[in-house]
Amino acid sequence: MEERIGIKDAKEELVRINSVLTRPHILIGGLAVNQYDISRISTDIDLVVDFKTATDIIQKLYPSLTWNTTDKNNDEIRPSYEIISRANPELVIRFGPKILQRQPYEFIDWNILFTGANKFTYQNNQLDNILVPSPVYLSFTKLISYIARKDSNPSKASADLNDFCNLTNRDTWNAIDFYTIVANVNAFDYLIENLKFSKAEKEVLEKSSFYQLVNLFRSPTEEISKIPNPTDIQKQRVEKAISSGQEFLSNYKNIGAIGMDLIGFTSINMKYGSELGDRIINTIGQLIKAAGLKQHTAEVVGDTFIVYLVTENVEQLKNDAETLHKIISNYKWNDIKENLFVNAYTSFGLIKENETIHDFSKRIFDSILSQKESGEIFKEAGEKISRNDWNIEEMMSHR
């Protein structure tokens, strides 16, 4: 008997699935990549559908009389159907629909993937109801998928990285479109923080013409070694801020602090340049000085401000924090740069009896970090820190 070709079987099933669909749907995964890179072999049908459509496909095309269907994940939101022909057990269909009722990875919007999508083609026939995202959009999903799976599923993450590299080598892939996608979903900070590659992964990236181009603009190792360590710089800034707070505490009682961390500041620097970023920092410093607070001192740690001030109670401190937050978010940033908007995660708290300025500052910084993880813009700092194993310099380096 002739040996079956799994990817051929999968494509023939896509033709059958296309016939029962009533409108276009997006296909992702290896079969989608194969439309641009014929060396990519996959038998998994990763179609983006709602739960009802997925079950309709199984009921119409794979009746139990002739097919044996099991869900390997046993999960309606994340199904992985293995469908075996009863007449020919060597024919195995792997249908892993991406159910719309389940949230996709962060920064991925299924609807946007229709932009510039192409009809799936098999044996020179185009399937009207199965669309493949453009190489640019598909490569973006692969990069996000790589980050999401690199710890939990290294083998699939490795395939994602390979797919990204091969997609960037397509003639129809271009950097400006990729940049626009990242900018539109505000993913710069996320990518900068999470794209850390091992030596083996860098060897994979060498296959990408885009990666090779990016490397042209990187400083040689010997030049990098001359640049001050960012962690050391951050440590110096933290020490200066705490020293300022200690001096303030020696002169006043009943002090509080307001911490503010600029949202998306790395993206602003990437998009507009560090000169504009420095101007934003200086402008915020001026706004704090002009805010009409009681005796206070303000320090900046990177893109985070901490303001130590005299306050009567937590309600007054909360009002002062709300005032500062509104002054910054309502400032006419558009006068500096068109379409520029600046906002900040804002936290506030009173120093506790017998609490050192170091531990007090740490509580404020820790609150800001938890807000960045939860997305909460404004809150009072907790009574204790959530990361007892971190020193304050490490906390401020956790951007």
C-alpha cells in the first residue's frame, strides 16, 4: 500500500471543510505557513472558528458511523480533535480549532488577521471560506506565540521561531508593515522585555534576512562593553531617591509618597526618539513643581517618579495623588508632538511608624510593579510588599 502523505490528507480535508462553511474563516499554524514556505510540513488544521461552527464541521463531515472522533485535550475551549477513519485507520485528521470564545494570546486580534489575507490554495484551486493571513500578520502571530510558549512548550516555540524567520524572507514581507502592526497594538514594551534568545535560538534567527539587517545597526561587543551597566545606573538613581527621602524624613513628620511610572514610555522612546523622551521627563518634573503641593521633594528613577511630601492623612494624600495624575494625563502633550499622549501608573501611601525610608520606598515601587501586571492605573500601596525576596534595585530593574 502506498504510504500516506499527512499534509496532503490535511489539505484535502480543508477542501471538504471549506465546502460546509458559510463565510470566510482564518487558518493559522503550520498549514498556513506552508502556503508561503513549502518546506513547512504540518498536519494540524488550526482554523479560527466559534464553538458551534467547530461542532457543526464534525457533525457534517465526520459522522460516528464512519469516523472515530476524540478530543485529546478534553476541553471545549481548547479542543484537539483526533479523527480516525474507520475504513482506513491510517487516515488520521488532526483538527485543533482556535475557539473564538477563548481569548487569543495578548496583542492578537483575530479580526485584524483578515487584513490582506489570501485564499488558501490547493491544487491551484482557491478556497473561498478559508483564508491565510498575510506573511507580515502571520509572522507577528508567530513571534507572539513563540514568547507565550517558550517556557511551557519549547518544541512548539522553536517551530514558531523557525516560522517567523522563514516568513520574514518572503518577497511580500516588509518591515514597515510589521512595525505598523506592533505600533498599532502597542506591543513594543512587551517585545523588548520578552525577546531574549538563547545561543541556539540566535542560530535559528540567523536564517532571517530581517534579523541580519537588524544586526547591522547593533554596536560591536567591544563598544557595548564600554557602555555603563543599566542596572548600576538604576541602582545609583534609586539610592539618590532614597537619600532624598531620608533627608526629607529628618525634617518633617507625617510624610507620604506618590509613585508614578509612565505607561508605554519605552514605546515612545522607540517611536519618537530619546530626545522627546527626555523632554517628557523634564516636563513632568516641571508639572510636579507647579502642582501646589505642600513641602515636597521629587526624584526620577528612569521613567518612574517618586514624590515625598508632607500630608495630614491618607485622604489628603489620595487627593494630592489624584491631582498629580490628572495634571499629567490632561496636559496638552499634543502641543509637543502630534497624537502624543502620556499617562502613568500612580500609587500612594503613608509611611508607617518605625518603617525605614528604604522599606517605605520599596512598598511604593512594589505597588507600581503590581499595577503594571494587573493594569490598574491608580491605587493605594499595600501594607506590605508582595516580593520579599527582591531588593529595591532589582525591583526597579524589572521593567
